[in-house]
Amino acid sequence: METLNALPGWVKDRLHDAGKVADQLDLAVYLVGGIVRDAFLDHVRMDIDLMVVGDGIRFAKRLAHEHQGCMISHSRFGTATVVFPDRTRMDIATARSEHYEIPATLPRVSPDTLEADLARRDFSINAMAICLNTPQRGMIIDPHNGRRDLENRTVRILHDRSFADDPTRLFRAVRFEQRLQFRLECRTEQVYREAINAHWIDHLSARRLLEQVRQVCEEIDVWPIFKRLDELRVWQAISPTLGVFAGLESMVQSIDRHKNMMDTPQDVWRLYLLA
């Protein structure tokens, strides 16, 4: 409960509403994702991600109805977004498992348990949940020792196939590592380098690869991520002509200093690519 109490007031109100609706429908609902991780780090995060064991869309529909919100659903994935009158929002997903029939492609998903849903996630620090139902409200579920990794300031994968299943995690791992000023856990870094040598990154489509580069460029401090990706030979895995060169650091840091002055800051990532 202490973790929930540390959240902003409006977030606590929304979570209380969600728990009440879940109780009415006899569904289990959990707070998951980055908001849980950042709450343990005393960081403020406004993105609310909920996971429902059962019918997540049914839950979202009732939540929107009872609180005069609107709902957008994606039945194929069992996900929905509820937008409330004050323009706050919640992203809701049905608990699911994932099976990667072919590496680096979108997985086949099926409804599953809380435990299966947490086990499919990228890193231990993102595989924690907080129950919102009464009387277990505030109970922390941490089957993969994410809190321990937060305390040790490490980013750790949940299994050795993680980067092969989803090579976009090669970028996300470094983004989290540098943003949080953590380090890759020893075995995770070993598996990371093996994935690079195995050319798993080649299995990403150009669109998915560009999206990962764009997300790197939208981080607050881009240069440490660029440099770390170079140390791990990610740029070279994309193309032998890519990599850190003399003068790049000053160019990137100059963009960092001036990007908030741009008329279209959402396009700043294009400047990093030109650099």
C-alpha cells in the first residue's frame, strides 16, 4: 500500500476507481509496467498501465461507462484505452502469454495468468505488479526479483532467448540502462553480445528498426545511449559504416541543448540521424 500512496493524488483516485470496478466484475486487476518500476525509484510517471486477468475489454467498457469516459479497444490483442473527461487515460490489457514462432516477428498471443503475463516481459524491473482489488490492494507481486535488481541498479532479462525473440529489446535494454544510470547484469550483457554476433538484429524490418532508433533519439540525454550502443557494436551490426566518430559527441550534445527551441520538437530525432 505504501507504494500506491506515493503516487500522485489523481493517479491514486483512478486506481481506486479501477479496483472498485474490478471487484464488481469479479476480475483481478493489477498496476503494471513503468509506473510500478518508477514508483519504487521515487520517479513520477503519468502513464497508467493496467493488466486484467480475464476480459480486459469488458473491464475497460464498464470503467469508461461508470466514469463518463470513452474507450478505444483492440479486440485482437485484448487491449483498450480509456480516456476520462479530464483527459487522463489508462491503458488496459488482458493478461496474456506470448509465443514467438519465428524470432523477431510479432508473437502469437493468448489469454493467460498473471504469472504468465509477467514472465513474457522484457526485463525483471518491468515484470512487477501491484494488486488493486480489495482486500489485497497494494500487494506487490514480484516473481522475477525486480525490486532486487532495482536496488542493485541492474537491467536483467528473464531468459536467454529474450533478445532473439524480440531484438528491439537490444535498444530498450540500453535505453533503460542509461536513462536510469544502471548497468546490464553480467549474464544479460553476455547474452546481448551473443545476440549481436548472431545477427538477430538483421531480422528486424526497416520500419521496426527505424522506430527503435527514433525512440533512442527521443530520450532526454541521447549521447550516452549512442556511445553505449557503439560499445556493444549495435551500430556496426546494422551497417559496418555506422559508429561513433570524432566530433559526433559535440554534434549530438549541441542538438541536446537546442532541441527544445525547435518549432517541431517531435522531429528532432531526424537531426540526430543526420548527425
